[in-house]
Amino acid sequence: MLTPIGVPAGTEVAAGVIGYPVRHSLSPTICQAAFDELGLDWIYAAFEVLSGDASKALDHMRAQGMAGLSVTMPHKADVAAAADELSPAAAALGVVNCVSRDGARLIGHNTDGAGFCDALLADGVELAGIGCAVLGAGGAARAVIAELARRGVGEVAVIARRPEPAASAAALAGSVGTTARSTDVGRYQLVVNATPVGMAETEGSGKLPIDPDLLHPQQHVAELVYNPLQTPLLAECHSRGVPASNGVGMLVYQAAHAVRIWTGSEPPVDAMTAAATAALKMR
């Protein structure tokens, strides 16, 4: 049995997030705000699950009749291997960030890419036919690359330090996937920072993932980092008149997809965004 963090003993938990570490996760704040706004008597909690114990978490979900789980590091690949079935997006990536129940079966989903693209659309960014540059080739980048291709962009160019991971990530975009150099970013309408550069309390804190002199106001820059709310990249964009969005949108919209899957209701994105932003301002 898993013990939920910060929840009174005996409380029935409807959904939660597993990870290690997990106490920093904003998922409880965001998803609880959604459940409350929807008028559901559901509790969402965090579960600290050690590396290698993902299957135990799924057993707990089954035994407790939970509606769903969010999945964060280091369990995304292990959950993909242990789930009874995978959505097309999760199967293509080999990682899961959301688990739902279908009777006795547990279904693994990956909502990261869809959440990213939905956040862009909400910001007024049209994706059809545009050229996109994605900085990075890690898990978040791969989810974004695959979904951009599904949304009908004209090109997805992966810019990464090592050529092999860049080529592997670009392959997820099929015929529109390619690789590029950092000096090429000026020719793309959308530039996505899918690296951790600029993230608070890391070696990349205070740094830039790209030379800001290469950016211009005819582009849109999308930052996946959400802590801090104003990264060095976003600050440069704002000072240069380059339209840009922070990582809160993807964070909220990927959770919104999970809430929709679990509850069958339309997620209250405004309430979820307000809860996430307020929590981040307190950090």
C-alpha cells in the first residue's frame, strides 16, 4: 500500500501523482483545483514511489479503485511497460505520464505533446504548415516533436548538442522531421526551448539556451520551463518584442487532458492556470 503525502489517514484518494522526488510537484495543486471547480468530491494526492517500484503503484491503483494516476520521473518508461494498454501517443514515445482505468485494465497515455500544442493554440499560435525549431532531444522534446507533426506543421527541426539523439528525435516527426544548427533558428516561425536551461535551482539557472540575437518579432518562442515564470529566455524575448509564452501552459493543458480522461468532463483550464500560477509565485 502506498501512503499519500499530506492527506489524513483513511482518506479515499481518487487520483494522484507518482514520482521520486515528488513533493515539489504542482500536479496536486492543479488537479485538485480542477476537481473542486467541477464540483467533484475527489481528492488528488502525491505518492512518493522509489525508482523500480512503478508496478507497485499500478497495483495500488487497481486495489484502491483509483480513477487515475499522473506519472513523473523516474517512472514514465516503467509505467509504459507495466500498463495493460497504451494510447497511440504513449506507444510511439515509449513513455507514459497519465494512467486511466477501463474496467480492470489500466491504460497508459502521454498528454505532454497535446498539452503543449493546445497551450499554443490558446495563445493564438496557428500550427498548420509552419516551420518549428525544437531545442533539445530529451523526453519533453520528443513528445513535442511528435505532436507538432501530428498537428500538421510544415517542418520540425531538432537542435541538440549530440547528432544521434537529435536524429532519433527528428524521426518521430516522420517526413517533416529534420535536424538543424542553433544558428538556423531565425528562419523558423516557432522556436521551442525543450531543454532545462533557465530552470530554477539547476546548473542552467540564469543561462540562455540560444543566442537571443538570432530571434526576431516575426517568431513565437515557447518555453517549456515553468519555474521561474520569467526565465532568462523569456526576459530577452520581452525586451526584444518577440512574442513568447512560458511553460505554465503546457503544464496546465497536459493536466487538463488527464482530467478529461479521468472524469469525462471538460477541464476548467482557467481555474487550473490560476492555481498553478499562484503556487509558482510563492516559490
